[in-house]
Amino acid sequence: MFVSLNWLKNYIDIENISAEELAEKITKTGIEVEGIEYVAEKSSNVVVGYVKECEKHPNADKLNLCLVDVGEEELQVICGAPNIAQGQKVAVAKPGAVLPGNFKIKKAKLRGVESNGMICSLQELGIEERFVPKDITDGIFVFPDEAEVGMDASQLLNLDDAILELGLTPNRSDALSMLGVAYEVAAILDLPIHLPSEKVEMTSEQASDYVTVNVEDPELNPYYGAFVIKDIHISHSPLWMRNYLMAAGIRPINNVVDITNYVLLEYGQPLHAFDFDQFGSKEIMVRRAKENEKMITLDDQERTLNSEHLVITNGNKPTALAGVMGGANSEVSNETKTVLLEAAYFSPSAVRKASKDHELRSESSTRFEKGVDPDRVKRAGLRAAQLLSKYANGTVLNGVVEFDALDRSEAIVEMETSKINDRLGTEISNEEIVDILRKLNFNFNQDGDTFTIYVPTRRQDITIFEDMVEEVARIYGYDNLPFTLPEGASQAGGLTVQQLLKRNVKSYFESAGLLETITYSLTSNARANLLVSPEVKNDAVIPVKLKMPMSEEHSTLRLSILPEMLDSLAYNTARKQTNLGYYELGTIFVSKQETVTEQPEERLRVAGAVTGEWVSHAWQQEKKTADFFLVKGIVEGFFRKLNIRVEYKQVKMDGMHPGRTAQIYLAERPIGFIGQIHPELQNDYNLKDTYVFDIDVDYIFEVQQNEPSFQKIPRYPSISRDIALVVDEGISALDIQTTIEQAGGSLVKEIQVFDVYQGEHLTKGKKSIAFNILYLDPERTLKDEEVEKSYQAILSAVQEAHQAELRG
């Protein structure tokens, strides 16, 4: 809703408050002012001038030489507007004037003839072209005859007006009118409100002799009033009305249409004017449209109707789509002499249906959809009839031909001062509540602390006690509401242990270079048993299927995060994103029931997938393609961060490479797996070599000790020894490493595999594995004898346990 402050001043005395101050006060009481704009940029030295003489420029066919009286002097001005003529009153920028855009007017010569100023169009004075009346878009603006020569044109054209843009919530339909905003501002500033006159002089001739009104569906149209105004003279509407309409964002058309738009904005009640002579009947019939019935609306579009649309007819064919748009067959034109004026109340649901079906959103439909004030429907018609009589020389026939089944009763809400204070935490007195209700212009009865409020029909958003609490609070002032700390036992906010662990998990994998994904918890039936971790599969779980899935692709709850993650990899790879690393912390859904009668168990897991190049430094000519050991390194870093030690054992599982897959164990309990996707499955997803991991996070959180610990930086030097052992190729490095740890004693702090060799100089079926062993005592310097003794013990242990030989 755009609110013109100059227009608002007709109802409330707000001369002594700036637009910015008023906007702040309105916002603080619950209606947000989204912005303040001015009708036009400020201009200076622009006055009303009278064109005394107008003749063709001696040296130019399209220019006119004008002598213009501007009050204190007469100026010779050259003008190229096609509609300039002698006897007009126009806006003249005198020499020295500054127009919007910092355009300065100076004396100049045009085709050898001096010009002292400029005759202006509305666009040149800062009005947007879309609001300029169509008949003067290519010419200058002409003032009415009553305009005083020499007056400031900016004031006459409302160029100094400020516009408040209100961001209304759906419940505040009352503020979709100038009167509604006036009531609101009057309550905020505690000022009296001046309502417009609705007094109409009517002739003795009866309107009922010209039309009858019949309504077939009173639920959709509980009130329909028809006014008849004869002897209409179509012309421009008064300047002040055109100014207000342009300020509100509506282009002036003619006095009849402008008056209906003006009352729409003033009262919030849509009206419609028919050309009575083109209406085609004396009968107004409001009914549901027939199936596939057609009509042409004012925008010259043919509309196909159905029985859910409400139409105004002449007893035979539709002449308007109720509450949305009129018909082209009865449009007001320059030849209109008699106007049939409609003031009606239409059901919000019927208007919304028609507006949506035909994609027709208008100022009228917006107000009908949100609900208009039933008490203003007929009054708005009287106001429009009064204005048509005054500014269109119309003769208003006596009476309103109407169908009236409209409920105008006021909502009744009871409230007690004590309950108000309980809700707001205030100590508002009865006297203050009385004052608030007075400011709101609400009628009420008081019995001690109890108030019975009769809510005006304009405020249809107030129906219950809680609504009145809000009204009291906002007029009392939200800034005046006390603020206190909660009483009683309280607890400082913070993350739970599990929430903190989840954040640490995400933080680690992101720091390792992986991107987080959030994939569907639903997958297809074919993928439901794909890449399920062995420990989950061993529980004899059954995929949970939806009874009514939206699609086959999302019909089954997942038992593994990986299938949908691989789908995401494939999607991005197909779009030339070939180097990808993803992780997801999410749940799988486990059930052992064929027919699920209980909620499936949710288990938290973290899964990841890497494909393409992990490192690519073109300048250093370095590339590192994702492989098994990259993923294993990421997973090992994760367990180190949680201070958990795990073991890896080779495993064969469906969908995974038979020689590049390992199951992860924590204290002999399987908790997940890592490895490469089987080449056939990779082909199914159109992926290159892809390596994945899947880990049971629930169990890790259960056993993880979240106690902070640290190790002192050692003050004494360490000693490093290498040992290369030749063993059978079936023996794993982990088994040998475990033996070294057990035999080496407490001085062995770290063991790393740094080389594996098979080939020349080794017997077939054998391999060489080289380990680096780090010795350290944090309390003293080691002796060579101690290290040698441990080294020999290790050598003996691996020879005995694995038949290992020291490689020469």
C-alpha cells in the first residue's frame, strides 16, 4: 500500500511531523514501513504561466514561439510540444530553474531566436511516464483554468509529496485504504480524524425505474447496490485527484474511472462503473457462470468461465467477472452519458478463485480477497456518486437499488485488565486501557476491570481476546513493555556432547578437503541393498518400503548413504566436474520386520566418496589421483582426531573391488569399511575409479572418551631404525606391525611402513616390507644398547611369528 502524506493530511492534521518520524512511529506499532519515496526530485523556480501568444517559429516547422505571462514578467519561450496552444496555463521553468536530474535552465537561442525558459511536461518535472495520462505523454501538461498565474507549480502538481510504502501482513486489510491508514495514524498520534462527506443530492427520479437487482447466490454476493447517474460529462478529473492517484501509483484516465479508483483507495471498497446505455438491459443478475461460458474482459481477452466463477450479467450475458474485471461490452467511454455504478460485497474465496484461474491480479481483487469492510460498501457508493455529481456534472437518481443480506454486526470481545497485564507483564491501569480504546475509536462498555469491546467492522482481524491484547500492547508501545530475566532455575545454553561431536566430525572432513552433501533418505528398491556395510547386513535387516511412494526412485528408506552419494557424483561428473570429494553425516533406517508396524531404527553414519585427481599442481608438474591409501589416510586422520585406534582387515563384499576393500574394526567390533567401488558398478554410474568409506558414528560416539588430554613435547632425542623383512605375500603389514609393537616394548613410539617390494631378487610368492621404528623415552636420553636389545627382540619375534627373514 502506497500512502501519500499530502492525501493523508485531508483526514488528520500531520503538518508538524516529518515523513521519517511518522514512518518510524507506524513501524513501531506493527505495520512496517518498507520505504519512503518522493513523487519527484526537488525542482526550483517552476511556476504557472499563461500562454498569451503562440505562433510558429520562423526558422523551424516543429517549434512554436510563445509569449508566456509568469506573473511578475512575460517571457519569450520556444516550445516543441505538439499540444501547446494560446490560452493555456502551463508549467514554466524560468531561467535559473533546476529540474530533476540537476538540469539547469538557462537563456538560449534556438534556430536564431532567443528562448527564456522552458515549458515543461510532467516527465521533465520528475513524474514517471507510466503514471502520466496517455493523452499528454508526448506533450506538455496543461493546468485547469482556476490555476493562479505565478504560483509554485511543484505544489499544484503535488511534486513535494512523500510516499510511505507499507508492508502489510494479510490480516491488516483495513490498512489497504487511506481511511484505514488514517484511523491507524490517528491512534498512534492521538489526533482526531476527519471523515469525508457522503452527502449526495439526488433527484426525484427513482433509480429503481431504470434497473432491478437479483442475486442467485447470496453466500457469494450478500450485498449488491446499484446507483444510476445521468447526464455524465466525460473529461479530466480535478487536478488534486489526478495528483493523488499518481502518487498512489495509478495512471489517471478520465473523471469517471478516476473517481472509482479514488474511492477504492480512499475507502478500500472496489467499485465498478458500467456504461448504462451499453449494458443492454434493465436487469442486473448476479449468478455463477455456466460451464465454458465466455466473455471478453476490459483487456480485450476472451475468458472461458466455469461454475466456480461469479459474474455480473444483464440477465443474459456476462458484463463483468465479479470483483476482478469488467467486461468490454459495457466499458465507460468518452461517449458515456449515463453511468450504472456498482458497489458490492463479493466472497473472498470466489474472487480469489477467479483471479487465480484467469491470472488477473488487480487493486480490486486484492481487497476483495483479503476482505472489505461491510459497513463501507454502500457508503463508498454514495461517496462516488457525490464525486460524480460534483466533478462529472452527473445527476444522481434517487435511491439505491440493492440486494442486501450482508452481516454488518460487530465482533464482541471481552477482556480484563488483570489478564492483559498477566499476558504483557505490565501494570496498565483501567484508565490507560480506556484511553487506548478511545485512540482506536472502539466502542466499549466497562464494568470495573472488565471491558466489553465492540470491534468496528473495519477491523476484521480482531475476533478474540488475544487480538485485543495485541492492540493494547502496540498502542501502549512495545518499547514500554518491561523486560525481565526468567525467574527460577535456569541453565546456560550450550551444545550437547553429541552435537559437539557431530560438529567436530563435519569440521574434520571439511578440513580434509571433502565437501558436505545432503542426499535423499529415500532411494529406489534396486539400490536399497547396495553397498550396505557388512555389520549392518549381518543384522538381517530388511529395507523399509513406503506404502504410497511419489516415485519408484524414492520408494525405499536407505540402508546406506553411498548409493545416492554416487548418484550425486555421477550427476556432477557428467557436467565436467571430474575431481570430487564428498562426505555426508546422516542416518540409515534399519528394520527386521517384513511388515513394518513400528518406526524403523535410525543409525547415524558418516560416508564419503572420492574420484578424480586429489592434487593437481600444474606448475610443479605434480598430480595425485585418488586411491585406496588416500581414503584410508583420511579415515585414519578422523580416528586420530577422536583418539580411537582401529584395525583394517581385507574383506570381500558386493559392489566393492575384491582386492581393494577393507573392513574397519574397533576392539574386534566391525564399524564400517573402506575401499574402491567395483569396476562394474562404476560403469553403471558412469564413474572412473571411485573410493568410498562408510563408518558407524553411533558406536564411535558411544565409546569415544571426550576427555581432553595432551602430551609434553619431548626434551630428549629420539632414535630411528629401519627394518626390511621378507615374508610370504599373504601376510599383512598390520599383523607384522602388531608383532613389532608387542615385542619392541615401551620405548617404541611409532611404526611406519615405508616400502613394499616384490620382483627381482625375491623368491616368487614372497614380498619385502620395510618398517621405520621410532624409539623415544620422554624422561631421558636413550642408549644404543637399549635400542639394539629392543631391535633384536623384534627381529626374533617376527621370525618366529611370521617366518620373516631380514632382507640383506
